Amino acid sequence: MRIFTPIISEEDIGPTEMRRMLTANFHEALDAKYSLSEGFVISVFTHPFRELSCTQLLDAMQQVDQLARTFGTTYTSAVPFTTPPSRSGKQPIQEPVLEKKS
């Protein structure tokens, strides 16, 4: 199974972007990776032909989307972490942690 999205024409990237996306495949990309297909740079998640849970499928789709969105900047498939809403539906207030200087 493959989940993918095109990002940019292969003709529109230079050697610096190519090197950065290949490096990102090793360092910043999680399960989704950059690839070339039919003249396009794509973000792709591949999985063996076995069952994926709904959670795994949603995670794969988010990673593919995030990798495409961060092309040209951070080149990462990690979805930014947000604090889940509390049961009341309001975001909990998080006080900043200040370090004391000696």
C-alpha cells in the first residue's frame, strides 16, 4: 500500500534541495519519505500488504501531509505536538518554567 502526494516538479528543484531531502529521509522523516515519481518530488508512505489500524492509517496520512508541507523548510514528517484539550473542552493553561540563575 502507498499513500502519497505530489509536492513539486522534479525540474524545479536544484542539487541543494535534492541533497537536503535525501538527508531528511535519514534524519527528520519518520515513516513517510521523499521520493521521485513520474517527474515529481512526492511524499510517500509505503506499507506491506497487511492490515493497518485506523490509528496507523491516520498517522501515515498526517506524516505524508506534514512532509509535503515542510518541503523547503524543515523537511520533517513529525507532526507538531499539541496539548489535547481537557474534558471541559478548554486548553489547559501551562505556566512557563523559569530556571533560576545562580
